[in-house]
Amino acid sequence: MDQPVSIKELRKEIEDIDEQLIDLIATRMDIADELARAKKRSGQSYWNEDVEKEIVSRYHELCKEVSLSTAEAEQIAHTFLSISKERQKEIYDAKK
């Protein structure tokens, strides 16, 4: 008979996943920062509402594939977009 996984083991699994997620989020933000610098050099606006809508739609599809709700997809997308938007604005507002 299989032993049930302990709460401690489950928490450790979550902790390991959180570490991986933070690493991936940091990488995503680094790329978004580089994108902002490229847009600034080319004279584009730092934020595009149409692209934001496409990203939210992509999150809906990705979350649907792994049985996360539309509300969860919205929350995840808007959290990442909010952080990215703030960082890109800072890059645009910087002197260089």
C-alpha cells in the first residue's frame, strides 16, 4: 500500500516550484525590459493596448489547456502585465 504524501513533502514541492517560477518570471521581466529599450530606440510607445489584449487572450488559452479558470487566467495575466508595464514606463522615463 502506498504511503500518503506528507504535508511537509507537499509544501517542499510547492517551495521548489515557487523557486522555478520566480526564476522564469525574472527572465520574462528581463526580456520585457529589453523589449522596452528596443521600443524606446525605435520611437514606439512603451505600451500597446492591442498587444495587452492579445496577451490576455493567450493566457486564457494556456490556462484552459491546464484546467485553470478564466478568472485565474485574467489574474495571472494582469499581474504580469502590471509589473511589466511599470518596469517599461520606468525605462521610458529614464534619461538615457
